[in-house]
Amino acid sequence: MSESVKRSTVYFDPQLHAALRLKAAHTHRSLSAIVNDAVRAALAEDQDDLAAFEERAAEPTMSYEALLNDLKAHGKL
């Protein structure tokens, strides 16, 4: 095992753990590899979301009440 790998204890719901073990066996991958990939994907999605928020930070905001009034004024409500 590489020195750059960190060990951690993770507690899974029993059914989720069984599903992960089956997936690991079916795909010939370790449970750690599957979990690492899933965590990477979740973190990448978070990073994409934060980038989208940053891109939209300068957009004007509208209150919920103003939105409803606008929709009603344009016959959408």
C-alpha cells in the first residue's frame, strides 16, 4: 500500500454494504476503489455547483413576491 493512501473506518448501512460488495465482485474492483470514485464524483459535482454559483453571483435577484407578481402580470399564473 502506498504511503500516500490514508486509512479510515466507514460504517455502511448493511444493505448498502452488501450492494457495494456485490458491485465490487461483479466489476473486479475493490470496495475502496468504488468508494473513492464515488467520493471524487460527489466532490467534483460540488465544485461544479460552486463554480455555477460564482458565475451567477452578479445576476440581479428577485424576491419571491416580485416573481409571482411578474408571472401573474404575464398571464402565467
